[in-house]
Amino acid sequence: MAECLPPRTMEDPGPPAEEHRFGRLAPFRFPSFGFYAASRAAWGVGMTLLQATLAWQVYALSGSELQLGVLGLVRFLPAIPASLLAGAAADAYDRRLVALGAQVSSLACAMALAFATVGGWVSLPLIYGLVVALGAASAFESPATSALLPSIVPRGIFPSAVTVVTAIRQLGFVTGPALAGFLIDAFGTGASYLAYAGVTATAAVCVLAIRARPPEGRGREVSLRAIAEGLRFVRRQQVVLGAMTLDMFAVIFGGATALLPVYATDILQVGARGYGLLAASFDVGALAMSVLLVVLPPVRRAGRTLLFAVAAFGVATIVFGLSREFWLSLAAYFAVGAADQVSVVMRQTAVQLATPDELRGRVSSVNMIFIGASNQLGAAESGFVAALTNATFAVVSGGAACLGVVAVVAARMPELRGYVIGPAPSREIGSPSPLAASGK
């Protein structure tokens, strides 16, 4: 059906009822949206494939849970300053070219990892050095591509576009870890890095094909003042900031991703293929939730939904940590992914719609820092606690801490607890948006 719909441009967005006529297919009336969705799917496959491969190789070389924690820190900490600079760059230059440069850099790092692995001269210092470069490249890619979407489709169908892209990207996330497990088991770690290079090249080609409006602030300089402007805007959007903070600390304490190699190898004893399935179960759960969010009516009580979702995330993490049966571990990690996806969709829609276009790159970069903090610092926390105690204690205590975070936020942030998605925000950069003001 999508091929039969006449294409539209941003200057000809169609009547407001268009989304009702074509449902979730409405974004595909804009030709660049298909390329954008394909690039996000390819990038999703690549990032999860890379993460699974790096974790497996680091644990195989070191046999240390501590090194898995170090891997998370090495990737995240250098990316913080890079993300802030990248957000300003995405608001000043062509966002497609910023994303393309980051993707080409990632491809080069992947080829270096593949050659080092196949050649037999790979080492932990080399891996960590290339991971720093990969983290910096990702820091530039994410804000640029996130800020592109509102320039491809009109505001009226943006929520549908976010939901569709999230579902497609999750399909990529599901494929990546399973593909990594298969390639490592069948052909070796080097083949997995080569596969990452291939899908990254695909994402780059799709980004080149996108046609979008230039950012409204294009031509301004990349400066500390520009970065500070974005930070001030985020600070004034209290509901968005609260949602980011809740998600970040919940995943820092409750994330078990870094310890999956330990569970697959030592606790569940299911090997490389079992590791791939275990890692993929999170993304299968997220994909299932994405589909459910597509077919269900839009959620308006986003704050309350977010709190319940993060609480479910903590409970499922505890079940996963205590499980000694592979099927139960798969089911628990499936539930972890489903709960996490709810907060992802709520946060992404609110952040993009509450932000003027000239600030979207910088605000997206702050959002990426929160996401990176939750994933990478969570990996570090899990690795360090597991090294001091054991993997089971690290995961179970993290899930319990996640529930504690929910209780504290629910009690101390009533404006987030009562937050309801409101109308369009003001276009003034310095003024609070209706989204922020809609929390009771």
C-alpha cells in the first residue's frame, strides 16, 4: 500500500486528517522517511552487534568481570565532551554530513578491529583505544540523526514517525546480538566486526539519500555559548529533565547487559549462541512493546506510565538475576526490554516536540548523554559490583536499587508523576514549553 500513496514534501504536508486516513503509513508519504528508517534499522543492527562482539572478546581475552566494567567506562566517558560539541555542530551544519562523517569513522574503526583480530595481534589496550574513537563517533552520529527526523516529516504525524522508526530500529536491535553470536560461533570474532562494517556502510548510504530542511540555526558558530544555550533549555524543561533522570539512574542500577557473557558462560552455561539469544531477548521484548504501542491508543499519562514501566524493569531484572533456567532468563530479559521501551518512546517524543528546531541537535546531545550514562555507567557499575561480590548479587541488588529510584522519584517529583502530554510548545527558546507546564 505504501507504494500507492503519492509522495509529499515538507512544504506540502497535507491536511491534518491525513494521519487518520493512512494511519501509521502516513510518514512514508515523505520519500526521505523511508531512507531515514532504513538507516536507523542498519545502525541498530550495527550498534548492538558491535556491543555484543566487544563484550564477548573482552571477556574472552581477560576472563574478568572488572574488564567488562572498564569497557563501559572507556566508551562512555570520552563521549561526554564529544556529545556536547556534536550537538552544537548538528545545529550549525548539515546534519546529514555530520552523521555521515561519524559513520565513516566508525567503519574505519571496525575494519581495524577486524584486521587486528584476524591477524592475531589484538589486545585490550588496542580494543580500548578504538572503543574511545567509536564512542566519539557515536556521540556525533546520534544527535545529528535524531534531530533530522522533525525536518523530514511535519509535526502532525511526528508521533507516528517516532513509533514506526522505533519499531524498525528495534528490529535491527534484535538482529544484531543474535547475528553476533552466530558469526562468533561459526566464523570467529573478526567476521562479526566485518559484518558491523557492512551494515554501517549501508546506514551511511541511506543517510546520503535523505533530503531534509537545513537546521534553522545553520551557519551559527560552534561555541561554548551555543552549548550552554542548549543546556539551559534542558534545565528549564523540568518534566523532560525528570524523565531523563529517572531513566538514567534506573538503568545505571538495574542494567545487566555487561554481565550477560558471565551468565551465558559460567551461570547458565549456554555458550556463544545462547549468549546471542540472551542478548537478543531484550530487544525482542522492546520490539514487541513497540508493536503494541503502535496498535494501542496514544498514552497521555506519560509520567505515571513511565514510573510503572521503570518499576517493572526493576522487578524483571531481579528475576533475571536469580534465574538458573535458560528459558526463565530469556523471559525475564524479554520483560526488561519491554519495560525499557516504554520509557524510550515517551522520552524521545517529548524531547523532540518540546524543542525548537534550532536547538534540537544540542538537546538531542544531552539526551544521548543521559542514554549513554544509563548504558555505559550501568555496565561499569555491574562489572565493579560483580568483581567485588558476584554476578548474581550485582544484578539482583541493581534491580532492587532501581525500585528504590522509582519510589524516591515518585515521592519527590509529583509534577512528573502527574505529567500528561500536552499541546505544542512555544517557539521561544528561553520560555518553558506547554509540555513542561502540563505536569500537575
